[in-house]
Amino acid sequence: MTTPLTTDHVELRSGAYADSVTLLQVSRSVQATPGVVTAQVAMATGLNLEVLEGMGFTVPASSPNDMVVALRLEEGADAAQALAAVDAALAPTRPTSGDTTVAPPRTTTAALRRTGAGAVALVSVPGASATVEAMDALEAGHDVMAFSDNVPVAEEVALKTYAASRGALVMGPDCGTAVIDGVGLGFANTVRPGRIGLVAASGTGCQQLLALLHHAGASLDGVGVRHALGVGGRDLSAAVGGLATREALRRLDADPDVDLVVVVSKPPAPDVADALARESDALGTPVELGLLGRGQRDLTAVAEAVLARLGHEAPAWPVHGADNTGPATGPLLRGLFVGGTLCDESMLMATDVLGPVRSNIPLSEELALGDELLVDDHTFVDFGDDALTQGRAHPMIDPTLRNEQLARAAADPATGVILLDLVLGHGAEPDPAALLAPEIVAARRERPVPVVVSLVGTDLDPQGLEAQRDALVAAGAEVHLSNASATRRALELISRSEGAAR
Amino acid sequence: MTDTTIVSVGADMFADAVAAQAVDVERVDWRPPMPGTETDLAAVATDPRRPEANRRAVEAMLGVTAHLVDVAPASEVLGLEKGQFLHAGPPIEWARTSGPLRGALMGGAALEGLVDDPEDAAALFESGSNVSLEPCHHRSAVGPMAGVVTPSMWMWVLEDRATGRRTYCSLNEGLGKVLRYGAYNDEVLTRLRWMGDVLGPLLQAAVRGTEEATDVTGILTQMLQMGDEAHNRNRAGTLMLLRDLSPAMVSAGSDAGFDGKDVADVLRFVGGNDHFFLNLAMPACKLALDAGRDVPGSTMVVAMARNGTDFGIQVSGTGDEWFTGPAQVAEGLFLGDYGPDDANPDIGDSAITETAGIGGFAMATAPAIVRLVGGSVPDALATTRRMHEITLAENPRWSVPVLEFQGTPTGIDVSKVCRTGILPQINTGMAGAVAGVGQVGAGLVTPPAEIFPKALAALAARVPTA
């Protein structure tokens, strides 16, 4: 095996020891030294001697406790340099840093092993993976808030059925808002704590109530929210049947620090609403049901009923920038919303005044809007709907789509009034008014289309309610805290316009 | 609702929003699952049977204690007949076998006297007449590397006394030119004959003559605290076995007609083979994992095995079905002049150790092993921690001192592998690709990723429709 151009160097090191794994590594590193053709550093066991022999080395008489250093060097190569490489490779190495950093957990299960028993899982992965992460939490006995949307309803039912068997709560999927012990999850407003418990099958509906009660609480004793438990927009549908609402009610009823429970929801399935009413009556804690629907109260009226239950008269809900607003510039009302429940509420009110209106979340199927989102009729668009958020962020984070539609609506000569919402709180844009105000200015540049905005937030929110409001007013909008009040104002302007009677 | 820790999985902005409220947030480093698995993952996640099924499978596995109850020829304990060959891994026909498995089968045929010269055995297997191949796993057995078992080979017999279930494994030949690595020269056959004539019968006398049956699971507990991970490092385990069997080897051995030289030969052979205990660790793992089989809805892997061509897994909730893909070549260090081109793809039933939560999964307790890929001690700790991401439980009996005596990660979850893309880490020896060569190195290897989505799809297909 030896060629004339190489020389072998074999030495025994008695008393030297390293384990075979280390020695394999040493051999490999010495083989990489310049001038070394091949190298084998090994304990002189029978097996290793055989290997060395197979490589063409001649090993002197040895015992298994000797270390053999066998080098095959290129002609003229420096053996000392190769032996130095052996010594260097055999020298014990110490890690340069005491780095024992533990890698972050890769699943919700793994994360929950590192937290305490009461931890809540906040799931906002893409909808196709949300159920799997949520199940992790439920299996470990934890509550879940699932912000993720586009989760199949069958998976929602499966999650909530399993949760019910474990006494766990599934807030969601498609749950925008929750406040637990004062901690806001998802899109949540910062509010004064109190003794009211909210159950919300509606994220922005929940935020509207939080904002109104917080405003009222500024001047009234004992008005504040202890928990706001979201349940997901579909919870009171026939398919889901209020599974999470039932668990949320049970929790709040059992909480000695909750005096009054309020349930808010998008329009529920009638059977589910009936069952919920019966079950609420059976609880020890009084329940105020604020379920949206034809002929039902709006959210502001629900807030007023809550205040009345607590023995208070409702304050006047604030309005700013009314001076900005002139008459409607055309016959049609354009509602452009980021909040689905706010959109629902406005549509229900508009239908009472204007008759059926068109929407991408229509009150009945024949009123559905196509992809164009703008037709020759009163239109209400919810930009937070699943179909419009697939593959992009929620409009509370990315307002691009709504801003584009705002420009199109303003350019349509039939547009008489534009009705918008803007929602503050944790999770929302740090300065949403700064993004919306220039669009309002642009929309009103050609003709002064009235722009009525419901600005949902509190003075404790990170964005600051006042600064946001002032920016919108300065841009030419009329700003309400109550969406019902803003809608009423928009409807009044449209009704007064000539073309309103279609 | 009084503890305010939040676990956030998904958009960072929501975690940030919670952190901004001065609340503790544990962030999940979430990444999309293996491509195309979302629907199956959701179906399996919401299978109402799954949580309880996995709990039962894990509990059954952890509840098993393996006792060494006998040593006997495969013809007796497995009913193996002349011409019947067991091998490692999932089922395979001769035409697709790799070099080391061929070499071992050829050597086995010569050992059984089916041919005089092992080289003549190839034609015998090609013709397929009077010979049959069957996985060890189908006979409650496991075999390291090629895993070839023939009727005359002596087998360890392990028993779960609670149920009477038994598992089997051949006796370890040592390293280098050995049958399980595909070598079949005279030296190999001579050693095998000695093992049949002396080693097996003497061990039988010793095991039968030892008053209290050796608790193999218990030895595993101890060796894991002594630097062994029980797959590539079995030194402590081997010595503890010697400690348990030596007295009876001397006393019962002489009763059985073995002289002092035989006993000395056996003691020298066992003591000189650091891997001797591997062949007890493996059937102990199989005995435990078999207890977790056939639980409908369970996503726990109950076997990982390779035949040198295919890597296969079996899962509790899918019965005896094998999910297979191409076996990978290990990364590691090579003996002598051998290099990656000389190595055969992964082979052997020994990945049963990782399936049970030791071997590569217990890397943290045997830091020396991580050097097989040029790693460091922190790498070893990280590997064991990483395996907790894809397992269902911790084994309270098998704990790792350096990780604060945390139990080893146990019970591989098909779903978690698909979700995280983290593949089970296996420590392994490498056989030469050419029949007859023997061992060429050792290193680390993972299963082919695609077998986990295959198993997941089968689990999803079995979810009862509501």
C-alpha cells in the first residue's frame, strides 16, 4: 500500500488513553493536516491493529492499553508538524462559552411544560394549523384563545366538545378580543377593572362595549369589566350551538367578583339564542343578553341597559367634529368596516331605515356582494371577513384594502355618506389615525362627502383616544364613540338627501 | 384565570402586545408543518380517541419491566426451522437486499449447513426454494444491524412477568468482522459456532442458575447514569450483566460440564465486547414498546427498524402496517481508510432503543457519543431536549442526571414529528456497502422524513367519522 513517495511514522504512547470516538475524531482532523496522506490514532486493540495493518502500517509489539499514532506522510513532509496536529487534536477542548441556552419550544405542548398551571394559550397561526395548537393546550388542561380564522367549523365543534369534557374554555377560533384579569389578548382595549363579566361572540362588539362602559365608568362608581371572554363569532351558530358561551357563563357565574354578566353576539341562530336565554335565567348571576338581530337592541342600547341594571343613567355618548359634516352628497350610504360586528350592527339599523342593504356579510343570501364590493345600492363591507383576510393581515393591522375602497367610494358620484370604524387597543396599529386621516382628506377633496367614524377605544389604550380622535376630526371626519350613534347620524344624512327614496 | 402567563403561538405582534402589558409570555417558535400534512394533522388532533389512546399506550409501555429469563436456540424459542431466516427492518425480498444483509444471510446459510461455501448461498436465495425471509419484528424479536437469525443461533429471552409476554434477541458477536455487519469469512463462522457450542449453553446455565432473574430494565436505569446511552455505548451495562451472571456461570457452568477454560473464554469474550449488552437493551425496549401496540387512535411509534434498504416504522394506532422510505447513510466517523462511499445505508433493529427513549434520545447522558459527528457537550444536551419536542412522555425510570434527572423523551408522536419537522435522532454503527466487509464506522442518522406523513395519513384515514 505504501508508495515510494510517502513515509510512515508509527509510534506507541503507553499510558495515553482516549475513547474510540474521540480517537476517530482525532484521526480525521490529523488527516486534514498538510503533508499527511492518511492517519490513524487508535488504542492498540486487536480490531484496531487489524485496521492499521489493513492500511499498510507496521505496528511494533504493543498492549491494548497503548495508543498508536500512525501517520503516512508525503515525501519531505515534516513529521513534527503532523505530530503537533495529533497533540492539538488530543488536547481536551473546553467550550469557549458556557452556552447552555435552551432552544425555544416548537409546539404549544412544549411551551406549556415551561409555564404554570393557569397559563392561557394565545393561538394566531394560520387557520389550517390552529386546531392542532389549540388541542395541545386543551389536552394539557389550559384555556385557549384562538385568534386564527379560516378554521373549519367541524374542527371548532371538535375543539369545543373536547374542551367541554375537560372544563376548559375555547375562546375562538376567529376570536378577536379577550380580557382576562385585566390582560388584553388579541385586539383588546385597556379598561378600568370592575365587577362586570362579558361574554362575546364578537370581537369588535366586545370592544365597543368595553369602550362604552369604560367611558361611562369615568364618572360612575363600580362600572368596570373584570373579564371579557371571547367565544368566536360562530359560537352561537346552529353548528356550534353555544358550546363556549355555556362554559364562559359557567365560569363567570362561579366568580364571586362578578355581579353582572353581559353576552354580546353577532346575530345568533334562533334556537341557540332561545336555549341561551333559558340557561341564563337559571344562573345565580344576572345576565344581560345583547344579541344583535332584526328588532333587537343595538350595542349602545345594551351598554345603557347594563348601566341601568347597576342603577346608573347612561351618559351622553361623545361626538366630535360634527361641524365638519354637511349634507349627503348622493343617495347611497357606504359602510366600510374593519369590525364585523360593528358592520352587522350598522346594517341592521340601516335596514330598518333604508330597506335591504348589500354586503359581503349579508343579512340574507340574496343581498351578497360580489368581488366588486361597490354596487349601485347601499353597501356595507366587512374587511375583517375571512374571505378578505386570506393571505393577508387583518385590516386593523393592514388597512390597504379598505383605504383603496374608500377612494373608490368617494369617487362614485352616487356616494352620499361614508361610514367608517376605527378600533384602538393592544394589537392594533400603533397610530391608525395617521394612516386613515390622509385618505379621508383625499376622499373629501373633490366634494365634501360626509365621513362619519365610530372610533372604538379608551383613554388608556396605547394609541391614546384623544390624539386619534383629533387627527380624524382635523381630516374632516365626524367622530363618535358609539357605533350606533355614528350609524344613526349617517342614516339621518342619507334620509334627508333627495335620492334616498329608491 | 388567576395565573397570567400567556403562551403565544403565531403572530409575534400579539406576543409583543401581551409583553407590553408586563405579562410573562412564553413564545412558541412555530413553523409550518411538513408540506401537505395540515388536514391530516387536524383530523388526528381532533380524533376523540387520541388523548386517551396515547395515554394508554404510554402507560402500557412505561409499565413493563423486562427480566432475563432464559437463553436458548432460536429453533426452540422461536420455532425457527432450517431455511427460515429472520432479518432486521421491515419485510424485504432478496432482490432488494443490501450488501451487509446479503453477506449476513450468506454466512447464516453456511452456518446452518445449507451451503458449504457462503458464496454459494447467493444462488440459493435467488432461487428462493426452501429459504424464506421474515422480519425479526414479526417474531417478537429484534436484531442489531443485519439482524440475521437462524435456527441454531442462541437467543436471549426476556419476559414481562405481569403478562408473560416475551421478546428475543441473538447474542452479540463483538465489533469488526462480524456477521451482523455483513462479514461471513471463516473467522466469523468459527466465532458463531463457538457461540453456539459454548457461549449460548453456558449463558443458559448461568441464567437458569441465577436465583433472581436479572432485571434488564433496572440495569438500563443504572447504565444511563453511568455514561451509556444503550445503543452505541453499552460499557457499564455489559459490566453489570457480567456482575450478575458471573457467579452462576462458574457454579452452574461446571455442573453443566463446562471447564474453567470455557468459563474464562466466555468471561473474556463478554468483558472484551463493550456492545454485549446492546442485545439485551434492544429486546427490553421491544418488550416495553410491544405493550403499547394496537391502541386504536394512538399516534405513538412502536417500532423503527431498517433492513439496509428501507427504513420502516410501525405505529400503535395502525397495527402491523409498515411505513417505509429509503434508509439514509449515517454521518459520522470512519474506521481506517473507509469513507462515506463505503458505507451502506442505515441498517438494523437497534433503533428500537431510540423508539423507547434511549440511544440518540438519551444523548445528554452519554456526551462522548456526540463526538461521532464532531459535536460538543451542549449539542448532546440540545439533542435530548429536542427529542422532548416529538415525544409523548418522559420515562421516570430512565433519567438523565445532567438534565436535573429529567426522564428520557419517550414515545415518539407521529403528529409532533410532522408538525415540527424534527426527526428522531438515531445513534448507529455503519456497515460496509459490500457484502463481507463488516463495520466501516459509526455515526448519527435520522429516518427518511416522508414516512411520518405516510403514517399520519393512515392514522387520519382511521379516524371514525362523526
